[in-house]
Amino acid sequence: MKLYPGKEEEYEVRHNQLWPEMRDMIHQYGGKNYSIFLDKETLVLFASIEIEDEELWAKSADTEINRKWWDFMADIMETNPDNSPVCVDLHPVFHLD
């Protein structure tokens, strides 16, 4: 994902004030241990979340609260026509347990 220039602080503020309904939805759809990191030079965001079930998690995108969150965030980051954040999947190159 990627922020628009000058929106770094606002992005952090909005996430520090995450709506309780959004937090509940993330947990309800099997999400936990969720972190988002920002590369301040490129404004690229890297998100990592543990999920219980990929099919269940995929359904979270169609919830009313998730769509409302996307609309809320659309003015500060790159989005698709439906206001979902533009995301690029990363290719894993190393993992160690």
C-alpha cells in the first residue's frame, strides 16, 4: 500500500483511533497480531497479519464496516476504484522459525 505525500501523520492518527467495530470485525474474521510499517522515504506501507483461514479472511473485505473504513482512508492513500487500498503481494524469499 502507499500513502499520499504529507499524510503519514494522519494515517497513524487514524489507526491509533481504530474504530471498535473495525477491531471487532478483524478478530471476527480470524485476524490477529496485525502490524503495519511505513517506509518514510517511499511512503510504502507493509502490513502483516496472522489469519486463521484465508477464505474467512477474504470475506472480511465485503463487510459494511470494512467498506466504510476504505472510504474513510481513501483521501490519504492510493486506492482502487472501489476505494480498497492498492496492494502488491510480496514474494517470500526467506523464512526461519
